[in-house]
Amino acid sequence: PAASGDTLDAKEAPMLAEMVAAGTLPPLEERLPVNPLVVEPVESLGQYGGTWRSGLRGGQDTAWLTRILGYDYLVRWDPEWTEVIPNIAESFESNADATEYTFYLREGMKWSDGEPFTANDILFWYEAVIADEEYVSTHPVASWLKTGDDPVVVEVVDDYTVKFIFSAPNGLFLQRLATPSGL
């Protein structure tokens, strides 16, 4: 989609338009978030359809899957890999000492089953992984999600705002969150 003033000049794949016409998929305006992420093409718009053939040659090849097919984090690197920019989060901020990071999610984003994606989904991950003592006893918390021995604490501010709180400064948190280890 392309933003155009106060309206959205959105396009959809012909095969999805056919599904809308057949009544098997809601109209595009019901599927998009309030403020969708607009990705500018590097060279030109792509073409719908076709077959994408690719292969993986071994263990280190799997990074390709993460970079190309699975790159939907709260934040991401810009195309030049020089700056961390919003992705699933519409915006973000940190406090002056890098102990609190607040993410404002895109209202209206949905899971593939149509359920809303909210701050409570991030809280679910936090409670099921980082805060679950039984789980972390065999799966230690990633070092970038800790300061010293203290893991991050996640708080829901409202449906579309989530805060990550560290006990000491974590100045590289955004950069790490934007990388493949930030899944």
C-alpha cells in the first residue's frame, strides 16, 4: 500500500481480490492496520504470481530464511543496515539511561487467523518463556535480554503499548532486537 494524504491508496494481489469477490476473504480495508507499514521498493514493484525456487545448502544457509522469509520483528534495520527503524511497532522510544524501551504497536495488525495482535501477545511470550522458571532452567535467557543476572521485565501499558524494563542500562537492546536473534 502507498500512503496518499489522509487516504490509503492500497493495492492487492489479483488472487486476493478474487477471494474478496467470492466472499472468502474480508475486503482490504478490513484487513489492514490503522497505520500500515509502507515498504518502498528498492528498484521497482514486483510481479504477482510465479514460482520462487530456492534451496538451502547447509547449516549456515538458514540465515537466508530468517532474513528473507521470517523478518517480522518489533523493529528492523533500514535497507542500508545503518539505523534501527519501526516494523511491527509503529514507533518506539527509550529513556535516557537505556533501561526502559517502550513500543507502540500498529493498531489493527492481525495474526494469520484474523485475531488481533496486541501487547498481550508479547506479554504471553514473556510469561511463557522469560518469566517461566521451569523453562529457563533448561533454556537460559539470551544475554541481550538481561542486564547482569537480571532478565528483562515486560509490562503492558495498554492494548498497543508494551514496555521492556532492564535493571541496568542495555544500550544495544534495539540493535539486538532488530537482528535474527531478536525473533
